[in-house]
Amino acid sequence: MAKGIDVSSYQGTIDWDTAKNGIEFAIIRCGFGGNLTSQDDIKYERNTTECERLNIPYGVYLYSYATTIEEAQSEVDHTLRLIKNKKLEYPVFLDVESEVQSKLSNETLANVVEYYCTKMEEAGYYVGIYANLDWFVNRLNSSKLDRFDHWLAQWATTPTYNKPFGMWQYTSKLTLNGIEGMVDGDISYKDYPKLIKDNHLNHLDDSEEPINPNLKFKVGDKVYFTGTLYQNSYGNGPGQSRNDMEATITLVNNSENATKPYNLNNGLGWVSEADLSLTTNNNLKVGDNVQIISSGRASKDGSGNTAYGIGWQRTVLDYDKNALYPYKIGNDSGTTGYYKRDALKKL
């Protein structure tokens, strides 16, 4: 656990030489809204330069006004422009609390936030979401956002949010030598510098290891996995094996030396490219043996009676990629039914 602050131009000119004695990290506002220089935080460059001079670990946040995917892309561009060549040992957070966003439906808001976060991950950064308790509970409650770290703003003696969160902004009234007036106080529950460095994120080691430009998959891809899960992207600490598991790629280590460059399901484990295939691909072929794990239909267009056989072991007799139920399953005794890919477990 580490204690820190988050700052913006509202804190004026900070005496970082003095302030560093009372903190272990800082989160610095880089800007707000879309990619306009007029919307850069006017103290951002000074604040980040001072933190790097004094070896204060820091991350950044962008105050979001995005209400569409196009606006979210502009905010991605804004963030990437400002953090290029910065040494971010803490995440990039999207601050979601603006009045214009409060008028969006929960689904639209979730789509906008997910887009920003996914694009930042694809750019190689550790990304998270900042919001207050009410927004996390009532607005940003889509399960699609759960995989991104949450930075909870709840000014109280004890946080009451019932989902995992990596950071807690516990007050807006912290006083600290070196800063005039009050400042937000934060607690980090994760060792972000270690997480980010171990997973080769935020481009901290770009000068040390070459980037692999030939990786086949990207963050957000839905995949099937058969193989062994490892504790890190260099193949250390083998974990349990999985057979034909459906998963999502949530982190990618672009280092040329990473032998297991893909992280599944936000920390489940690191895996090699050879053990993955896109769920949109036909990674079952005619003749493969499968176990039926959920129901299908009597015909490949979805019509007819429900085809059960759950638990039965059968064979792939045919595959029609254009069909609603593309896999024809059966054995020498005849056809059992037609099934979608997620209804079948490869044996």
C-alpha cells in the first residue's frame, strides 16, 4: 500500500522538492477532452518533469468529456500525444464524471469508456478508470468495464464499494508542505511500478528491448486457448493447463524476448501465440472428437427441435461457416444435431 496525491493546474506551482517528503507517488492531470493543445493542463509538463527529476513515481489522468466513439478516439490521441516519452510507473486513468456524460445511457457510456481503455491498452499502457462511488455503482456498472482497474473517489474513513479497486481517493482536503491550499489524497493498493515493469508496459523499457512487430493478436481479441498458463510473459512458473478454453486477451507484452506474450482474462496467465486461435476461426475440423456442453438445434439454420445430448462425446461430421449452427455433430449411428462453437468442447 502506498500513499500519494493527484494534482492539476488547480494546485498552481508545486514545490516538489518539499512535497516529495510526504508522498510515495503522484497522479498528474495531463489534460481534458479532445486533442487540442488548448486543452492540455498548463502545469502538466512542469509537474511530470519535476517528478522525473526527483524520482517520484507518477501516472496521469485525462478528464473526459467524450460522448461518442469519435470523441473517445480524440481523447486517446490527446493522451498519447502528451505521455509520449514520459516515464509512467503508475497507470493512465480516464476521469469519468462530466455533466455531458451524465446524460448518456449506461450502455453508451460503457462503450465510450471501454473504447478509450482498450485503445490505450493496444498502445501498450496500463489503463484504469477514475470515478466517484455513485458513478461506479449506478453508471459505470457494466461487466465489460470490470477488467480495467478502478480508482475510486469516496471521501470517507472507509471505502464501501463492493467491487475490486486498485486505488482510493479518500479525501479532497489533504494539506501537504510544498502545495498551497488543499489537495486530493490517494491510497494505492497495488504495487503499480512492479506490475507495469514486470509486464513491460508504459514503454518504460523501450530502450532496453526491441519490440516484436509480428504479434498476431491484440488486446480485446476473443480467443480459444489450449495449453499451459504461465506466471509471466517470459514463461516462468507454469500454472495449470487448459483445454479449448474461451478467453479474452487483456494484456500484450510487445517485447521481442517475450515467449508468452499474451495475458488472458486480466491476470489468469500468460500464454504463447501457438496455443491461441480466434473464436471467429474454425479451430474445430471435420473428424475432431468433441463433448457436447450445451444444446443445439435439429438443423443448421436454427429451425426444428432442440438438440440436446449434453455430456455426450461425438464427432464433427461437417462444418458450414455460413450456418447459424455451423457444426454437424454425430457418430456412426447418425446425426445428433447442429451446434454453435461454444456448445462444444474439443477432446
